Amino acid sequence: MVIAERNKAAMRYTLYIICMLFALSASARRSKTERLQPATDMRFISFYMEAQRQLRHNNPAAAYELFNYCKQLNPQSPEVLYFMAPLNIILNQDSIALADMERAVEMAPDNYWYSELLSKLYFNRNRPTDAISVLEQMKQRWSDKQELNYMMLDAYASQNMVDSVLSVLERIEVKDGKSDQISLEKVKIYTQRNDVKSIIDEMEDLVKASPTTTLPVDLLPRLLKEKSDAFILLGDIYHKAGNDERAFQYYDSCLVYKPDDAMALNNYAYYLALSETKLDTAEVMSRRSNQLDPDNPTYLDTLAWILYLRGNYVEAKRLIDRTVELMKPEELEEAEDVREHLKKINDKLK
């Protein structure tokens, strides 16, 4: 998203191409209120149309002479100034181009294309603050133009205006919805800020909108204590989004990296139990997590529930009772799943 550094020659060529494209498609790209309105003087009209024809035939020198004559005939013609600006850039007359476009925008503030070109010229003259000011004024007038958001995104990024970049990214999302590209740009910013909570929230929102998307594991380890924590986090995120296949892949990766990660073993086992698949494997993992971290009520509850699903109600009862014993009353009140497990296990032993 960050705007690339451009040298003068590249910018001149770019503006020249812009000029050619504008000449070829001017009438198609303007609304009725934006159409060119040259002076009624027939000489002006004649020279203006011939200048346009020379542009279409790739004769910028001839076009420039004709536009310059039009400018002499009518110095208050913003459309002439608009078409001359890129040609002046080619001729290394940057200051003239900029002055002309400032006048054009002043005379026709409701013309989108004039303001757009002025912002580009400001950037070309190393005046990013002025360029951004123009873009922000444009945003007030043309708030519905999504391409303007992307222009502002590059402008803010070029000046490392991170808060403004985030605001624009969010505006883009409102209009286009969640996307991998935009979300990952936001994640990169949160990573630079060491903002783990925002990273997790963003990833959860993205996966909820697109459960098959691939999240950037490599961004996470340096924000978490261990690489295994990153795999656990991603596994949890995909499970919440309903993509257990991807969640289990991340847990497998975690256990390859750290076979005795108690949290990974517990979470993986519990998710298998919820899907009621591979319960024998789930029991092995759950027992190992309880060996690694005895008297952890979360891990005890997982094993109790797996044993319940496998029909071992007596041991399940012993473990769920121990779970409740270890929990504070307020914790039990909030743990709806534990209360549900307790009721179902007790019901089996009545």
C-alpha cells in the first residue's frame, strides 16, 4: 500500500500518459456538469479542437502550441490549463504546470479531474502536505469515489500517517467488505504497534467473513511468547469461524513444534470432542495435558467431557466434581459449558 518512490522522469512519463488518456476519453469520463465548456469564440473552439486532435495523434508539441494559443485567447479557460499541465511537465516547466492547475481548481472546484491532477503535481513538487490537503477536500466533495480512498491511502502511507491509513482502510472495508489484502495491511500496522488484541480481533473478523482465508503465521511469533502460541491462536480463530479442518492443521503444526504444549493438547482435544470425532486421540491428548498441568479446571473439564462421550461416566463424574471444586463460585457461574457437562454427567449416574 505504501506509495513507491518515483523519480522525475517516471513522473513526467506518467503525467504524459495521463494527458493522452484524458484527451481520448474526456467526454466519456465527465458528467454533464463536468463537460468542457470552451468560450464561444470560434477561433478558440477551432484551436482547441485541433489541439485535442493532435493529442490523439500523439503530437504533443503541436498540441502544446495550439493549447498555448487557446490560453492567450482565453486565460480563464480551466480546461486548457488542465490539458497543458502534463505537457508543461514534459517540457520541465513544473512550476508553470502547478500554477496553472491551482488556477484551474480555483476556477472549477467541482471538477474532480482538475483536483486529482493538482494533487499529483503537488506530490511531484515534493509538497505532500498540500497534496494531502487537496485529497481531503476532494473527499468532502466526492465521498462516494472508492478510487479516491486508495489515492489517500498511498498519500498517508508515504508520510507514515498511520492513524489516517487505518481510517482509510476502514472506509474501504465499509464499502467493499472484508478482504485479505486490507485486513493484512491493518494487521501489519497492529504488529508494528505490538497491539496483540487488535491483531486477534482483526483476524477473527476476517476469518469469520472468509473462513478459508490464510492468515499470516509469521507475523505473530514475535508478539507472543513462543511460536507455538501463534499456532494455538490461529487454531482457535479458525475453530470459532467454523473451519475445524484448518484449525486442526494449526494444532498439528503446534504439536510438531512443541509436542508437550498443554494448552494446545487441551484445546485440540476439546475441539475434537465437540465434533465427536477421533475421541480416542482426544482422550490421549487430554490426559497428557492434565499430566503436564494437574488440577487445571479447564483441562479437567475437557477430559471429563471426553470420557462422558466415550461412556466412562464414573471417571467423568470424578473429574467434573474436581473441576467444580477447583472453581470459584463466580467462575462457575460464568462457565456455562462446565455447568452443562456437570448436569449431563450427573443425569447418566442417577
